[in-house]
Amino acid sequence: MKTELFNNVATVDADLLVLFVPSEGELPAATAQWDEKLNGQILALREQAVFKASVAQTLLLPSTDAAQPAVLLVGTGKDALSDMKLKKVVGAIGSQIKGLPYANVALAASGLAVNERGSDNVNTLLAQWLNESFYEFKGFKQDDAEKTTKVETLLIEGDNEAAVKVGAATAAGSAFTRQLGNLPGNVCTPSYLASQAQQLGEEYGIEIELLDETKMDELGMHCLLSVGRGSDQPSYLIVMHYRGGKEDEAPHVLLGKGITFDTGGISLKPGAKMDEMKYDMCGSASVFGTMKAICELKPALNFTAVIAAAENMPSGRATKPGDIVKTMSGKTVEVLNTDAEGRLVLCDALTYIERFKPQSVVDIATLTGACIVALGSVNSGMYANKQDVADALKAASKEAADKLWQMPLDEEYQQQLDSNFADIANIGGPEAGSVTAACFLSRFTESYPWAHLDIAGTAWAGGATKGASGRPVGLLTQYLLAKAN
């Protein structure tokens, strides 16, 4: 689907025109201009309370004139929109237009007032969220062919092409992330993730390195390997290099947890909702999606993506509670719970990343249920060993309307990871579970600026709306674009 700009509702070539209507007061200029064409019909509908223009309310006005577009009225309420209400408005537009028989849809975006956001930023979010609203998980139902929308082009009112391009590219990355996340574990294995990296390499010309179990064993990555030992699926460390900056410029690195299915291993999870553990690779999926968005936008920076991919299964070969494994760093870990496996694959990957001498490292992981208890599904948890990395992520979070909350990484929490038998235990007891998981990772990041995003609560939704969210591709894309700028 194409996403383009237009600058005048009077001359836009569209089959459907989306106009924004506040519930009281004057109409926005573009809406007022069209209201004149309709002989005051929009104001009349509002005054008669046929269309009250409450937030996200919609009303379709079909056209009887082949030369004029149909009009979709969208309510914005009486005040400037919050980010949450803007998303609600965009969701209402998406649900309406994807089922209508219109190929070219134009949005009079100047009619949107959003708190603390300029028009260019609003247009980026419009382009992203509208494109995201067309995502459908396909490939496994007989009626998939019927899910295709008639919309071919989205036209957004504005004059900054780059803003819309960022939104569209982010949406493409988000769709890639959601598709990977939604795939079942019998399809999306560590080997499948490796093949997806190779496809990205072929499509965009980026350099791909695949470290198999033999190579990881030679490097001493026994902690990562311990997680996949119970599975018949081989583990991989996947490395993707985007080189858009200067040749000698150190990269920014994103690291994704790629547990393609997590049974908990010998510390077996309860059966209820275990199917959702196909989403335990959403950290890696978000890194894949961010790489796709960056490759589309081609910013001037060096960016390396690393995926620690394994499947956590119980078997006679599986790691047992109480086992001690050696990390690539030389530290030993007492595995008290095999269901705290994400930190075990990430710690070796964090050590491997030292060879890139990175400017910054951000790992993204569906790491702890404790983070869901603390922050729910609104904010991702963020930890950092350098405040400037945390501040950069906060700024990207604000720009992308992709929320995070900085959590503590105080030294006092580290003692919960003490072990009688090894350098470190892989769990820290019932208190502050998300914090102690971050403390574990922090012990492998002393040589570079680092942050950790715990996305256990934000990477997917359960219940009737079950599916991967695509977060935090928007945040990560904005973070990297800011580094380029």
C-alpha cells in the first residue's frame, strides 16, 4: 500500500475523503471548506445530534456524484486529543475504510489537534497507525484470500514527505514483527529466524552472520546453549549489520531475545495459556522489524542487530534446576529455575557484542511476568547503566507514542542473585523479579552503555484480541533515527 501526501482537499484525487469534526465550536479549515460544498450538511448533522462528533465516532456520507469523493466524518470530541484518543480515532478510521470499496483514501490531517505534538509528528503517527490497522495474520485459514482490502493508496494532508515515510516504514517493520510473533512455534523455530535474516540480507544487501551451535561452543557460549539443550531444534546467534554510516564508526546494537517457544524446560509452566509462549521471541521479532524499517529509511548510521535464538523444551538432555553452566564471559551461573531462560541466552550475546565496541546496546526481551504485574500492558519496563541511554530512549518513546517507564537498577538488588555454588544465580527470589532479571543482565554490560527493555506486558495481547502488538518497533526506530540525526 502506498502512503503519499496531498496539500488541498479541494483538489485531492481520492475516492474517499476523511474529515475530522469536533463536537463543538468551529470546524477545522479543511472540514469547513468541504461543508460549504455540501451546503452546510456537516454542521447540520452535528447540530441535529445525528452525528455528535464524539471521539472516534464515524459517519459515512456516500457520494452520488462520480466526480466527488465519498466523505467519512470522524469525531474528535471537544478538546485536543491525547495520544490514547488519537490512536482510538485512527483505529476507528482503519476499521471503517478497510472494508469499503475505495482504492484511494485521503485524510484531512490538518483537522487534528493533538496535545504536545506538531503536525509532522502527527502525520508520522497517522501513517504508521493507519498502515498498521490493515495488518492481517494470513497463511493458515481457508478464507485468507477474502481478507484483502480494496485500499491501495493512503493520502495524508501535509508538506513533509519524510514524516510520512518514517510512519509507513515503521508500519512495515511492525507488520513484519507481528507476523513473526503470531506464527506458531512449529513454524517459527530458531532455524526459521535464521532464514528470515538471510532473506533480509538478500532484499536489502545487509551483511548476515549465523553462528551455529558448533561455533557458539567454540566461543564458550555454554549458557546460551544450555537453554536449547532439551530441544531437537538447533540454537543460533543471528547477527545482521546495516552499514549506513562512516566505515570506522562504531555501531549502535539492538539485541533481541528469541525463545521461539518456552515450555519453561524442566521447570515446566502450567498448561493454561502456554500456547502464548510462542510470543517469547517477540523481542527478537521487534529487532527484525526495526531492521526492516531502518533498511527502508536508509539513515546514515551503523546499526547491528543480534538475535539469541533457542527453543526451551524438557527432555532427558535438558538443563536441570541446580545445574551450573559457564558463560562466555567466564562467570558461572547456577540455574535455579530453567524458566528464567531469557537472561541465560542474552548474557552470552551481551558478551559477544563487546567485539563490536558499540556506542550503545539495547536488549529487548519478553523477560518477566513480574514486569506485567508492575506496569501492565501500557508501559514497557526500561533499565539502563547510563542515564544518557535512558534519556535517549525516553525521547524516542515520546516521539513514537510507544510508552516506557524507567525502573530502578540499584546495587542493593544485586545481592538477591548470590549463589552458594556459582558466581551468580539465575533468579533472585520472589521480590522485584523484573529488577533482579535486569541486574543479572547488567553484570555482562560493564564495557559499554546499555539499556534493557522488558516488553513482557506490551509485546502481545491475549483474550479476544490475541496477537502480537508490533511494539516497540516505533520506539526503537525513532531511537536509531535520532542517532543518525
